[in-house]
Amino acid sequence: MPVLKSGNLAAVPYSLRHAGVSLWIKSGVDPAEVAAHAGHSIAVLYRFYAKILKGGQQHSNSLIARALDAGGNPEAPPS
């Protein structure tokens, strides 16, 4: 376990918060919900977490395809 210097103590809660928000995003939680839970605006969320938000195109496309296959009802099981 790394030894923390007194100047780094403020970084620890921020790092934990950043890790939590990053986990929510990568878990597929709607970015608007993530922003609300984190106390951010959508603009702030996209500015600081843009790298994490990118790269989900394949997952997004599969969700869209599944919704289209279900007649616009994303809750319906795939056919």
C-alpha cells in the first residue's frame, strides 16, 4: 500500500470519486444519470470523462439494433 504524504490526502477522495464515476459510465449507466449522481452537469461530465465515454460505439450499436429488432421496445427480449 502506498504511503500518502499530507499533500496527497486531498487527491485520495477525488481519485475514489473519479473511479466511481468512471465505473458507472463503463457499466452502461445513462450519462445523464451519472451526471446527476455525481452532481455534475452533462457538459462537465462530457468534458472530464470524454475518454471513458468514447469507445462504446459497438455496445451502443448493439443496443440500437436490439431495440429495432424488438419493434422499438428495448425491454423486449431479442427475437
